[in-house]
Amino acid sequence: MAESIEQDLRYPIGHLNIETEITRDMIISFIHDIKMLPDNLRNAIEGLSLAQLNTSYRPGGWTISQVVNHLPDSHMNSYIRFKLALTENNPVIKPYDESKWAELADSFNTPVSISVDLISSLHARWVNLLNSLSPDDFKKSFRHPEVGLVSLEKALAIYAWHGKHHVAHITSLRQRMSW
């Protein structure tokens, strides 16, 4: 039972599941999710105190502040991967250790408003790029050293889920704590 609760706290919207062919309608929906993330994130943290922002969303998990500061780190990497895949033939990307990044000082002492502004600007550019892509562009890919080839349509699905996943960490904690 404890493991089930832990899984629910780690994956409040469930695990990502991309087993079907990604359709044009799905791509449109994923782009919408990318577009909406900054507003959803801003709404999720609205009115939280510094003490609340420094609360872990689950035992042993990141604080809300770390989650918020993680999102632009992660999504900047993804945006760059998109641009590499669009301008090179299956480029090899550099992975990064997100857990170590989340332990750096800027993940703790950067006001979350700065990261929300950063992800707002980043997503405005990213959505502009995504809306300009053809169906063939979404078939382009990059090579991740740990997982192999990743198509842009799959990367888009991953990051649409990723944003909702982390916003749900915050909103589910708020619900549990009656904040």
C-alpha cells in the first residue's frame, strides 16, 4: 500500500505512455499543452509563501521551488534539442543529471517568479517554432546516448506530459495540504 501511495505522489497524472502512432491532432494538443504550461505553472504557485515553496511535494522529493526551477532547465534543453534535430541529421545530444542540477544553488535561491518568466519566454519561442513545423519536421530526430533515436513528435509528447506532471506535483500537494 505504501508503494502505491508513493507512486501516486511521484506520478500524479500517471506515467507517460506513447504506444500509439502520434497523429496531427495529438501534435496540436501537445503544442497547446506547451503553450499553456507557463500560465498553469503560475496559477499553481500563486499565493504560496516561502515556507510553502520550500516544502517537498512528497517525502524525499524536490521542493516546490526546485520543481519550478527545474522546468526551465529541462525545457531549455529540449528546445535546444529540437533546434539541433531541425538543423542537423540525427545529432547526438548531451544528457544532463537533472538531480544534480536541482541541487545547485540557483534551484534553491532563485525566486520562482524568475523561472516562471523564463519558461514563459522560452515557451513563447518554442510554440512559435512548433507551429512552423511540417509533419515531416516532426519525424526528424536526435540521438540520446542513453535511449537512442528520439523523434521530435515523441519529444513533444514527452515535454507536454512533463509540464503537466510537474504542475500536478504542486497542485496535488496544495490539495493534500489544503493550501
